[in-house]
Amino acid sequence: MEIIEKIQLLDAWIGEAKDYKERALLVAAKTLLLEQAKRIEQAHGELDGRMWSPENWAK
């Protein structure tokens, strides 16, 4: 399941939540998911940058 699908699913559940605690938990889960996706993207970028660094080509 892609990140976008997960976020859409969480949004649907948030819209259906009747209890404040349930809604708060789902919003927190969505926030966590978005933060994890951001950190994964940053890690990919860092890895790409390190692999293509001319300093490391001679090693």
C-alpha cells in the first residue's frame, strides 16, 4: 500500500470517527506517517548524494 493510499485511508477514518480520543489517535497516526515518509525521502536523498560524491569515486 502506497503512502498516499494510507493517508487517504486515515483521512476517511478520521472523517468517520465519532469519539474525540479515536479521532486524536488517527490524527496522530497520520502525523507520524507523514513524518516517517519525509525522513525516508531525506535518507534516500542523502544516500544518493553520498553515492555520487566525487570525493568517494577514487576510493
